[in-house]
Amino acid sequence: MQQRQTKLIDSIKVTSQEVMLALWDDAVEDGDSISLQINDEIFMPGIAVKKKPQFIPVKLYKGDNKIVFIADNLGAIPPNTSILEINDGKKRKSYMINTDMRQNNAIKITYELVLDN
């Protein structure tokens, strides 16, 4: 089996230990399925990408966290695409996820602990 390339699409910084991922298909719901890998562990395998957003809470480690989006299939209309929104409670950022059987997408989230004075 050929190794997939992983393309880093963004690096962001957050000050919340938990972020909410929202994942949905903004075009035609065509049977796409993805798996989420967080910090080298499969976190959620086989998520069907639907028209309606699915919300996935993710607890972050202090420092760098890497979330990888892995296509399980290509659905009826290749490639495997979805919209990802990351919400840390203070701000939201959206991304177009575009994966196939040769390439994953990744986002690095750096969690910085902020101490109140």
C-alpha cells in the first residue's frame, strides 16, 4: 500500500483546551467518509460527511496538536471534500478539506495556556 502524503493546510493558535470541530458537505452529499486522526491516534474512524454539520468536541494537549483528515473513500463524486469549522469559543475559522486516496489534509492547533493575573 502506498503511503499517503499529508498536506498541512493551516496552523492556528488557541487559548481554549477544548475546540469544537464542525464538519459537513457544502456541495452534494455523495457518500464521502473520513477518519480523524489526532496526535497520531485515530480519534474518530469512518465519519459519514453529511449536509448537516456534525459537531465533534476535541480536547487539546498543551502545545502542538495535529488533526489529520483521512479519506476513507471518494464518494460518488471524487475527490472527498468537506467543510471544517474550528471554534475555540472565542473565534471560528473555516477550511475546505480536500482529500483522496493519495493525500490527507492536516491542521496544526497550538494550545497556549493563558493565565489570568
